[in-house]
Amino acid sequence: MTTFLCPKCGLDRGQRQEVSSDNLSRDSHRLRLRTRLAELDSLIAALSAERQTLQAESDSIIYPVLSLPTEMTVEVFRRCVSPSSKPRPSPFHAPLILGQICRQWRQIALHTPALWQALEFDGDLASVEILKLWLSRTGNSPLSYYLHSTTPSRAGALIDASILHSHQWQDISFGLPMSSFLELDMRRRSFLLPILWTISFEIHQRGDEDAVETITIQNAPLLHEAHISTFPDIKFDIPSQNLTSLVLQHSVDVVECLALLRKCPKLAHLVVLTTGSASIQHISPLTLDHMESLSFNLGHTSIMDYLTLPLLRRLTITTGAVKIQHPTSLLAFVHRSACDLEFLSFSVTDSRSDTLRLWLRAVPDSVAAVELVAWRLSHDWFGDCLAILQLPDVLPGLKTLRLRGSKLSNRAYDDLVSVLRARREVLPGRALLDSCTLNLEMYAFAERYTPKLSTLTQFRELAAAGMNINLTITGTSNPLTRTILNLGAA
């Protein structure tokens, strides 16, 4: 059988029919694909148009909170920052978290300097670049912040960044290594502190550097409060003419302290820890006409022996042991000052009952509130103290009593009830006790150191008779305060 091949394609008729059929099938499939693609393009265009329509409708919706005037939003933001503490740079707290909600809130937060004017910054954990960025958002607002670092190299960078904003310093605290405070010495560099009101220095570590005798702070005409915690051989020369509050949390020689106080004629509040021998000669007495509160320690010699404070209202005294001469010194001080003392806090770690009796008898009749603090003392001391408080001629003006110490026995609680009952009796020339607070601190809370049910019942009876009674116990190993009793007057 003869087969005829096509001179153009070289295929016979059957093969040409098969190829023609395949081409028709391929063209049909291509047409279907193009048709489907066109359908999808149309669908995508329709969906895109619908999306744009929905997006425009969504964008047109204004949330009620975003419709507030900017001034009101700023006020809400300001209330997110606690006025009693300095915020840390955390994305989970204001003000940083306020910038993570929406674009509008972020712009408001970034352009509200009042949100950034307070800060607690740990230079050992956060980069100095964060500090620079934070401070750049403060505008010209007064600054209140605490800078902390234990690494000298990082501390120096913190101070350099801070000094660029020294004209904004209002309430500033530095907790730094000793060598880093050289950067604040105005004999080495000069910067203005026109609105500085409060400054605090705390040296965390001494290191191996040579001691710096004096660090000078100048150009602070409004400085009113200074808090200094350092080593005895590190001294600060600060403007003192306008100081109204001074805290010296380190041992200061009595003579040196008095020399400093003579430069502070407006001082109203003083906390100081002094040292010195019992025989200091040729010290002129000092009168501070504006002093309202004084906190100091009793030792071989006391700053109380050289001061006259006619406006003194609050007195806080700490001592290891009450010496026989201390009550006499207190009597002489009160007589010399002729002040109307209202509050006395007395903290002791060791004392004999006869000396304590003399001490409490030396407290002037004007005192209406007394705090007695005793740590590591036996029940006998508390028993003696409570027994003395029952005497009619001891603290006749007492209206508020606060006791702080460690654990108490059931007998001590009973003695306390007896004191409260005695102080509620009406006697000529003696005030009625209105309030009693007992704060106990122990390593671990234990039920056996709480009052018996019968004692609690007696406390409630006193509250029903008109006395405010509060009893709390705090465990130092687990800082949780348990309120055992909190009874207001009926």
C-alpha cells in the first residue's frame, strides 16, 4: 500500500489530522485560560474597588476618644503619669505606651513635654541614647529625675547628657560612683542651674580612686533642699543661703555641722548624724529661728546641746542607749528654746527603765503625739515603757501614740490594753488618748505573735469608746503587711 506524504510537513494524512486535532484542543484550552484570567482580573478590580470604598468608610469613622480636644487628651495623658513617682523608660508604662496606640496619640505624646519631665533612669540597664532621646522631648519643662549607675564609664556619659539640660534641673538626684561626681564639680566645668530647687547626692561605691575633698555646686540661686549621702572625707560645697531642708545621711563632726548650719539662716528641716567627743570646747551656741523639725542622734555629744530652736515642732531622736545625762540635755534644750513641741519620735536599741523614765518625764507637756521605736529589745523594755506611760505625770498632753518594734508577747499586748484604758480615764490636767498605732516588723509572719481573741475584744471595746486603733505586722522576708486590726472610733 502506497503512503503519500505531504511535501510541506512530511506527514501523512492521518498524522496531519492528529496534529490538527491537538492544535484545536490547545487553542481551546488557551481560550478558556484567558477567559478565566479576564474574569479574575474583573473580580480583583471589583474587590479592590470595594476595599477602597470600605477603607474610606472606615477612615471616616471617628472614635469618640479621638474626637476629644487635644488639650483634654493631654490632660488625660498627664494623669497616666504618677505625680508621686518618677517613671522608668518602659514600653509597658506611660508615657512610652501612649505612643503605641495610634498615630494621633503618638504625635500628642511626643509633643507634650510635661509627660517627659520626670524620669528614673538606671544607666547600668539602659543606653545613654535612650536618656538623650527622653530629655530631647522635654522642651524647656522643669526636670525631675533620678540617675543611677555603678559603672564609672557609663556614669560619666549620663552626666554629660544631663548637663546639656542643666538649665531645666528642678529636682535632681544622682546615685553614682565617687569618681563620677568629679563631672559635677563646678571648679572643673561651669553650667547654670537657674531653677534648681532640690538636689540629692548618693555615692554607691568608693572604688580605688583618690578621695575628692570637696565638690562645689554653684549658680543655683533657688536651691532650697539638699540630701547628701556620702563618705566622711567627701564634702559638698553647695549654696546654703536659701536652704530650708538639709539631710546629711553620713557621720558629720559636730563642730563641722554647726559651722555649716551657721550658713543656713532659713533652715526649717534638718536630718543629721553627728560624731564628736564628749569634751568639745569653745563652741558658740546657735539659734535657728525658722527650724520646725529636727532629726539627730544621741552620742557622747549631741548637736542638741548647742542649738536653740524657738519654732521647733517635731523632734526625732535615735540612740543606741539612753545615758543618764541625756534627759538633762533634753530638759535644757527645751527650756532654752522655749518651743511648743508637738511631736516626738524616740528610737532606741538599748535602755534601762530608770533612765527611760527620766527621759519621758523630760518631754514637755506640749507634746501631743509620741512615737516610740525599739528594735531587738526584750519584752522587759516594752513592759517598762508601757508601765511608765500609765503614770499620770508622764506625757500629760499625749493624744496620739505610735509604737514600732519587733514581735510582742501576749503579756505585752495585755500591758498595752492597760495603758490605753488608763489613758482614757479623765484626770485633771491630762489629755485623753485618741489614737494608738502599733507597727511590728519581723522576719516572717507568725500567728503566735498576734493578739489573743480576748485581747482583740478589748481593743474593740476601746474603739467603741472613741479610740482609733491600728495594728499591722510586716514580714521582712516577704514584704507583705497584714492589718490585724484597724478600728476607727465608733
